[in-house]
Amino acid sequence: MISAEWYLALSAILFTIGVLGVLTRKNAIVMFMCIEMMLNAVNLSLVTFSGWHNDINGLILVFFSLCVAAAEAVIGLAIIIAIFRNNLTVDLSRINLLRW
Amino acid sequence: MLTTYLFFFFAILAIAAALAMVFNKHTVNSALFLVLNLLSLAGIYLLMEAQFLAVIQVLVYAGAIMVLFLFVIMLLNLDNEAKLFNSVAMKEIVVVLLSAAVLAQLMYSIRGWFGMVDSNPIALGELGTVEAVGDVLYTTYLLPFEVTAILLTAAVVGALVIAQRKIHLEK
């Protein structure tokens, strides 16, 4: 049977792939999708701990983090659209107005 | 025994879809691979008997949020990235090392749990049902639940304001 460590390891691997994506990709939308995947990995570990401790509060926290992720996705995509309108690109290496 | 096979099936599917998402040149394909990743995570939630979260995962994440992503990708009519990776090899090496460090750190902290778990299979049982979650959500967590409504409304209004405003920046 599958115990908690396997779920946690899967969560860690998915989180690391998300980190890798955020660091390598330059497309803003793909970076954003990688962030969503990292949020998902953390949700998985929350559910795992919830099942481990037989406590329902972890599931509630996942519900709230899902709501925040939805709000974040809406705002982030709106920002990406605004950036695209002004610069005609979502390549983050070319959006360097505030870069030092 | 079946759950073990199913877990590894879903886990390998999730990891493969995640890697395919990161290393795909086309943005639309990346979004569709992310949908596959989210669906396999929903399957893993089902293995943990968290039915409510599995349904929410499919409805909200794989449904609503990813449709939003696809809409924006279609709207912007993105061309493919010219170079998937930076031409600077040094930066790639640093990125891979950094990711490996993150993974090693996480795995090390997970390995610390190994002695503490009596290798019970993770199963939420009664806790994962809609009744149990709704019971707690509408009593103990009623106020945060209502605040979530305000948060989502603010997000929608903010998105409208941000996406509609025309800022004329000279390039």
C-alpha cells in the first residue's frame, strides 16, 4: 500500500519541476502555468498531511488555497494581457522596464 | 494492490505531463499537458479518498482556470518562443543546480519523516466526503468562506480594470 512519503515525494518532484519551469521559460504564460503547478503540488502535500493526521482542516485549507489560486490566475492573466497590449510580447526577457 | 498500481500510474502520468509542459515549445500544448497533470492529480486525490477535492480539482482547475488560460493564449495569438532555453549555458547549469538543490532539500526533509510513519495507507475515509467538508466549511470556517466571496469579487473587478485600461507607453 502507498504510505505518506510517496505522496510527499510526488509533491516534491512536481514542485521542483515547477521551479525548473519558472527558471527556464521566458514565456510569461508558461511561467504562470508552472506557478499553478507548484500550487497544486503544495495542495497535494496538504491533503497528504490531512489524511495522515486524520484532520479535516487540511482539506479546508486546500479549498481556500484553490480560491486564492483562482483569483491569482484571473489577476495574473489580466496583467499579462495589459503587458501584451503595451509591449506586444510576453517574453519576460524583453520586458525590462524596471530592471536594474 | 490495485491502489499501488494506480498510484504509480497517476504519479508517472503527472510527472511526465509536468515535464512535457515545461519542455514544450508550443504554449497551447503546454496548457493541455497541464490539464493532463491536473487530471492525474485529481486521480491521486481519489486514491486518498478525498472525493470533494478531486471533483473541485477537475471542475475549477482543469475546467475553469485552464479554459481561462487557453482563452488568453488564443487572444494573444502567441508566436512560439524562438529559443526554448537561454543560449547561455552557464545560466542553464545554474538553473539545473538550483532545482536539484530544491529537490534534494525537500527529499531530505521527507526522509526525516520515514521513521515516524507506520506506513499506513493514506485514506481520508469519511473526512473526504462533501458532507464532512461542507459541515466544517459552513460552521467553523463560515467567516473565511464569506471573505473568499469578497476576494473573488475583488479579483474579477480588478481583472476588468487592469485588462481594460489603455496605458500608452512609449517603447
